Amino acid sequence: MLTSRTFLKRTRAGSVLKVVREHYLRDDIPCGAAACPLCPPRPDGGPSVLEERPSGAASSLCPGPHYLLPDTNLLLHQIDILEDPVIKNVIVLQTVLQEVRNRSAPVYKRIRDVIGNPEKHFYSFTNEHHRETYVEQEQGESSNDRNDRAIRVAVKWYNEHLKKMQNEEIQVIFLTNDRNNKEKALEEGITAYTCEEYIKSLIANPDLVDRLACISDEGKEIESGKIIFPEHLPLSKLQQGIKSGIYLQGTYRASRDNYLEATVWVHGDAEENKEIIIQGLKHLNRAVHEDIVAVELLAKDEWVAPSSVVLQDDGQNEDDVETEEEKENILKTSDNKSMLRPTGKVVGIIKRNWRPFCGMLSKSQIKEARRHLFTPADRRIPRIRIETRQADTLEGQRIIVAIDGWPRNSRYPNGHFVKNLGSAGDKETETEVLLLEHDVPHQPFSQAVLSFLPKMPWSITEKDMKYREDLRHLSVCSVDPPGCTDIDDALHCREMENGNLEVGVHIADVSYFIRPGNALDEESAKRGTTVYLCEKRIDMVPELLSSNLCSLRSNVDRLAFSCIWEMNHNAEILKTRFTKSVINSKASLTYAEAQMRIDSATINDDITVSLRGLNKLAKILKKKRIDNGALTLSSPEVRFHMDSETHDPIDLQTKELKETNSMVEEFMLLANVSVAQKIYDEFPEFALLRKHPAPPPSNYDILVKAAKSKNLEIKTDSAKALAESLDKAESPAFPYLNTLLRILTTRCMMQAVYFCSGMDNDFHHYGLASPIYTHFTSPIRRYADIIVHRLLAVAIGADSTYPELTDKHKLSDLCKNLNYRHKMAQYAQRASVAFHTQLFFKTKGVVNEDAYILFVRKNAVVVLIPKYGLEGTVFFEEKDKPTPRLDYNNEVPSLTVEDTTLHVFDKVKVNVTLDASKIQHQKIRMVLVEPKIPGNDVPAQFSTTMSSISEPEKKKKKLQE
């Protein structure tokens, strides 16, 4: 049957267009019930989805067999309930799915995953194309009312349809939290319940009540308590205000160190007011980290400086707002007028970016209380108030909680319990927490993805050889950290007949195995990067590729993409060519093994001669780069030595870099620059490149002041001036000073990012002093390199293009995801190091170690212990302890505690222990041992941050990143 749907659409020019679309209605769409004799089989030939005898939890409201049919709002807000294994046999209407898709992409993906799980028996019914369930929109009826009516019509049809079945009658229960919709359903003879009514009727599953989302009625908040926060303006007013320039739109970023401060990064191109400071509870106005907010700028006489105070929410009585106001006054004391920044207040929320949060329950002290505070693992997220009957069970466990809303009269947002992850402190649980908190996709690869892997045994065919250069005769070798299995790159160097040198960088040809647009490609693009934790690697591609077929292991034939230069002995490039190739690596060496060969007077085989040639050229290349203004920065890196049985860290030491680390790095950099130029020349609009923006001058303030305090001058007007002044900043009496300056310089830098050449004009890589750069050399662990391989293959005629590769808007969107995944991977790696450091100190006990002050704050100093690459904050204020006299000088910078003055870069001795008294945030506690601070005998509170990344299998090519 054919009908038509008519709707009006306004064009960009402002005229109204009448659109008529054909709409096919059918009567052969199955209902999905296994016992139904009336419906035809499913078009895909699959079995019926809904069980003949519905299993699941028994309900006291509807004891008979039944299916559930939720409306749109219930599915949007109660997805955690629907995902629970107890809830089965659910009909999801096409009307509902379409609305969910338009309103929430994350929930839509989650419900599609549930529908795809055969154990859940969720059936997607195409009611909009079924002749008996399709409804026309009536005159004067809103789209929302029409959809509600379509849902009720489908429920009624199902109940009538299922009555015709031979065996016992199955009822369809309508679930809705919409009062009007429920009343209309009951009037029409439909059995309808709210989600809460139905879940509370599942007598065998009382814990499921905890997972109910707490949806508050905004209009009724005022009745229940004192108003703490200003009202959020409606979206229409916010949009008008943003358009007229009264308000600014941006991303809200909460501070890790101060819960009463945040910044909003303003969207758009305007450099002025790019970053706005928000201070104080009322001005923060219920925004949560990563929300998109509207901000109103305050008058200039109300602007503040970024606070130097470290403040953490200690979970006081939530009605005690006066305490918050006292803390806000501390923020505003002794501000330097030159440090004032644009300051504003949040006036409304444009888009919430709430996600499920990991953390722990802070159980209420009131006996038999059901309301408790949840403390998230991420300090930037506020505590969340939840109701649960399982408080005794959940104490000491890592759990997941979702936010439901944040009323004006509540100090904290309301939420609900989602899932128990396991015991706090357990290695598996903590790893799961850090992966979830950093949004690292880590589920096993699906069968759909694995189906695109080559069938084993695999070998290179004659057809493969036809389009490749055979380089198996060359003395190619790889140089990597010990234990590396995902070998991306190999090198060779040999003398040519004309006296010049041929140098080759050979990179795993991952794009041969991962073809555009299939499930394997889509999963790799979503993951974006391999994530290296201390004891675990979360692969971007399945292990068959990462550790076998793509890995350039020794003595096996492997497909590669080669970049080959002809150079003279001064490392000047005379010719460059790119080719798809087949190689056979003659040796898989560690950095130490390669160094030993280079240094040995007795080893002179082809591989060693090749390595010596590469090393000699690398030294020349590095000098040229540094002369050109490239920066040599520093950050402490640590390696854990694990117990072979318990896998707990038993030793922790900083890594020693050898000449061979630098050798590999130089040729990877050179290959990346050569490939960047080639793909940009061929595709000026579609090249995927990597840039490193120059930091704004204000970023260097802390570095310049710190150097000045040691009578040294650091020039920051260009990368070259910075590099030269860092080289000169030496102190014979203080040899570690130069390393500290380079560590501090690293903190001043901007993040390097991927971008599409057709969407940006600034290509420069500040750190490398290179006009153009990309990533080509690590396709096993970075998706950006796969795209670059595809572009290069098209550029040299080795592969064909596809539409997405030459769509700059899609490439730009891809770059955004890659930048996000890369950043999250770095944070996850640091969190893994922090956790393993805690495990190390748990067994180590109390130690006294030399440390250096990196930063001074108004009430604390940040110190670095070089031996462990460990960094953290020593506070001079403790709860329930008398506060010492503190005098903070931002200009020097220094902090005087009583009569002892502490400067940046001062050498101190600290006492280090693990404080496990608060299992939620176990901390390494520190106290200054030297110089002695009066009254500072008890270890001060300490929050650990890690500047080091332990990556046992990752190639340490830092500048390449």
C-alpha cells in the first residue's frame, strides 16, 4: 500500500517549500513473537526475537507472561535499567528509535547494541511502515502528540494481535513516565505503568531500584529547600544573547586543583577573551566538566587572577554554603593586578556532556539512610547524591554512577547507581576504572571486525609482488625497546656505487590489510591509537595484525611502505622516492643491542656497518635540526620492574636514553617530513598533517621568572632563541638545573594536533622547527598514519582513492577524534603510572628522597623526585591543624612558610609514604625533611600527578609525537 507524507520546509532563502514523500505501508512485517502463527518469517531469515514464554524478572503488578514497550523519554532516561540483564523481551518501536536517534547519539548506540544482543530479546518493530500501526498527523496536532498516539496505537495492535495466538495469552505492558500519555493509555484500555512502578514490582530484584534515573520536576525544586544557584536561562534566550554578543559560548573545564574555579574556552575565531575564568560556587552555577555553556562576562573591576590556592572539596555538610563563601574569599586575596584575566559567570547550559562516572560511595553517617554522596575518581567532577539500599555492599567498591539532574536548591547533582566494577585497589578493577574514565575503547574486537582479517596461514602472493619492489636482499633491521612485539619500522643504510649513501625507512604496510570503510577500518578509526599501560596494551588493531602479520619481525617476509633517500656523507638529501615493498628484516634489536654493535671494535657484519652509517648521519641530522631552532625538551620517564609472580612493581627507576634512541628518532622525523611534503604537493586540500602551535607569550611567564630567580635569562621570542638560551642556561654548581628548566619548558608548550591542510593555514611545527610535518611511521598504533599511507599510495599510483579520502570536512572530523583519542591515551598512561607508583610505595614503606621544587603555590609547593620521576604537591595547610604563616611572592616566585623561604628549583629532601586511609583517593604523602619547617612534623596531604609515562612496548620517539 502506498501513501504519502506531506510536510513544509523552510529554505535558506526564507521561502516555504511543500515536500511530498511517498510512504510505503506493508502488512507482512512480523511482530517478532516466537509463538505467533499469523506473521510471516523475518525477511532476513533469522529466528523470532521475543520469547514464546517470556523469561525475566517476575512482577507483582503483572504476574502473567508479558512483553514491555517503552516510550521515547523512558528509553532516553532509563537506558541503564533497560541494559540490565534482568530486563528482557522488550519491543522498541521505529517511532521511538527515530526520536532517540535525533535526541541522543550515545543512547541510540547503546539501544542498538542491546537490540543486537540475542540474549536480551529486544525486538525493533517497524510500526511506521506497518499498515495497521501507521498513523497520520492530524490537523493542529504536534509532532510529539502524534508520536505518542502512534506508540499507543502500536501497543493496542500488539495486544489485539497476540490474543489470536493459540497458547496462553501474552500481554504488552506500556512503560511511560509521561503523566498525560499514561492517562490517555489507561483511558484507551492499555495497561500502563511508570518505570518506577514496574521496577519496584520486581520483587526478586530490589537492587534494580538503585538504577532508576532520578528525574526531578524543575518547577517544584523551590518548595524543597534554600535556593543556592541562580536560574539557568532558557536555550532560546541563550541563543539570542550569543548572537547579539551579550553571552559567549564555550567548553567548561573544571580545575583539578581548585573545585571553586574553572575556565571556559570560548568557541570561534576571536582571540580576545578566548579563555574566561569562572570563580565561586554561584558563578560556576551547576556546570560540569566538558559541558557546553553560555557565559556572561563580568565588569572589568570584577575580573580576577587565576588562583594559586589548591582547594579540594572535602565533602562538608551540603547546606554549609557559608564555608564555601569563606573559601571563595581566600581565592581573591593578594591578587597581582597584572595577572587579572577576563572573568565571567555561567548563565545557562547549551549542551550537557554528562557520561557515566567511576568512583566510590561515601556512605552517610546517618543510620539506615538511603541517600549517600558518591565521590568521582576524577577530581574535576562534583560529588553526586544517589539513593541506594546497597550502601553496605558498595562500601569499598569502585562503582559507576550517572547524573540525572542538578536542582537549584542542591549543593550537589542527583544521580543513580549504574554498575559495580569491583574492589577498590584491585589491579584489574583500577585498570578498568582508568580505561573507562579516559574513554578508552577496550572491549574485545567484535566478530564483524575480526571477519575482515586475512585467513591463516597467510603468505605474500605473486599478485602482491607484481606491484611491489623486492627489497628482501637489503640488510634491514629494526631497533626497539625490549619486549616490543608491534614493530612498525625498520631501517637500512648502504654505500652506492657513486660513493653516496642509500638510506631506507621501511614502515609496516598496515593499509594493505585494513581497507577503507569496512568494520575493521571503522573500529581502528574509532580507537584512533594503541594505548600503552604499565602492564597492558590496548591495541588499535587486532593482535593478528599488530604482533604478527604487520609487525616487521626478523627473518620473515613482510609487506612494507618504504621511503628511500640518496644522501651524501653530509646527510644532504639528493633524491627521495617512495615505494610499496617486500622486506625481510635481518635482525630485531633492542636499543642496547644496537648500541653495543655500534660501539664494538670486533663486530663488522652488514647490519653493524649499516647501523654505524645510520648513527653517523643521525648525528649530523640532529645538529642541523637544533641549529634550525628545534627544541630539545625533557620529561622524566620511568620504568617499573615487575615481580614475575605477583606482577606488582618491585623497582622503579628513570629510563636511560642511548644514542640509538636518537638515531631511530632522527630517521622517523625525516621520513615524516618527506612524506608530509609529498602528500601536500599532491593533495593541497586533503593532506592529513600535524602541527605544533607556538605557545602564547604568557605561557612562558613561569619559566622566565624561575630562570631569573637563578640569575639566568631565557629568551622566548622564537623557538631558536628559546633553544639557544636553554643551551646556555648552565650552572656548574647545579648541574640538574638545565634539566629542570627543560622540564618546565615542556609544561609551557601547546598540544600538537592533527589537521586537514584544506581547513587550516598554519602548518608550522614549533617544537621541531619544521614548516610541515605528519605521522607516517607508526601505522600499527596510530590511525592517522594509515590515512597518510593511503594518501601517499594514491600519490605514487600504488592504490586507488575513495570519496572520504578527498573530503576535507570528513577528514577534519576524523582529526578531531584522533586528537581526542591521542590526548585521552596520554592521560590514561599517566594514570597507570600513578597507580603502579602507589603499588610500589605500598611495599616500599617510608623513604626520604632528594627532590626539587617545580612550582610554588599560595599554600603549597609542587616537587619532583628525579629518582622516581614522581611529582606531587606538598601542602602547608591541614584540616584541624593550625595554619602556619604563609607569604606568597608571585614575582620571584617563592613561598615563605614561617621563617623559611622556598624558591622554584630549590633542592629539598622529602619524606614519602603511601596514605591508604582514604581508599577512594589513596595518596602518596610527603613532608619536607630539609629545610625543616616548624610545626610540619606530620606528613602533609599530597595529591599525586605523574609527568612520566611508562610504555614498556612503545617506541620512545618523543619528538616524533
